[in-house]
Amino acid sequence: MKPDQRLVFLFNENVIQDQIFKKDLETLNSDFAAASSPNRRVPRFEIDMKPKEVPIDLIHIQKPDLTNPSASPVYFAWYGLDNILSKNGNCVDIFNNKLWVVPSTYSYANLKAAGMIVSVDDQLVGELGSNIVLKKIDDPELDLAQLPVQQPKFRTWICRKTVRENHLDQSIRPEIFEASQRKNHPWVTFDDAK
């Protein structure tokens, strides 16, 4: 995203995964706020927590103001946006209203509606899990808590057509979007550099 783009993360409080991710975002906010940061902004990520009992829904998503793209939030979530996309009719509402949402798991329906998805590489997750099991088989006395935790890579999928039609391209760094121009390829992927 462009350095001045509003990035809003929607989460439910008292959900373990969301609490962990919230801590990571707070760390990233501190890194961005540091004087040495080349993209200094306080805060870079807005954390919009909802009570656990309140499912994230379309009412929590603001329609973008296309005359002022950077002031219009791009919404991310750990799994809440996937839930609203899975409801009948929501994909159509998101696309027709040009809502800027980035769900966290990939499916054709999500990509078609949101235009962009961020996902853990499923194959790598399977490899990490099987490696741990094999180590335990080789050494039954092994304490799994002693094994280093490996974070799977994230993969970004971009559907150029949907991104353009929803005017989300106004919020993406041009060099990233332009690098994806390939004939007969409706979407492209960007692997996390980590």
C-alpha cells in the first residue's frame, strides 16, 4: 500500500488469534513510529477491535471516498472479513459498493469480490507441521516446546480487474501494480520477502 494509505485491521477482542495478531501490529506500529523508520507514521495501522460477541459485518466497513483515496480505509482482518464474504450476497455488495476489503484466506469468491487477498502459504504450513511430527518420531524424548517456531510465508494475491473496477489501485504503490501486468493472467501473486 502507499505510505499514507489508511490501513484498518478489524478484530474481535478476547479471541486468542486476534489478541496475538494485535500485539504484532502494535509492535509494527512502534517500528513505524521510530525516528529511524523511512516510512514514519503514527500509527501506521489502525486497530479497530470489536467485542467478541459482535461478529464483524458489512456495517463496520466504510465506503471509500474516491476523491480522497488515502483517507479511505483499506480493511484487513484475521478471519472476520472471510466470514462476511462467505455470507450470501455480501460479495456482490462489497463489489458493487467498491468496498476496500482484504480477506485473509484465498478462494475464487473472495478474490473476485475483494480483488486482493493475503494468505498463509498452505503448502509451507503442511511442511512445517510434518517436520515437527517426523522429529518427534525420530526422537520420542524430544520436547516439542524446545523446537524453534517457524512462521510460514504470506502470499498476496491480486486480481487486477477487480482492483481496477473497485478503484483500489489508487491505494496500491504504482510500482507493485505495474509489475503485475501480464497477458492472459487474471491475478498475480507476491510472496512475502521473509
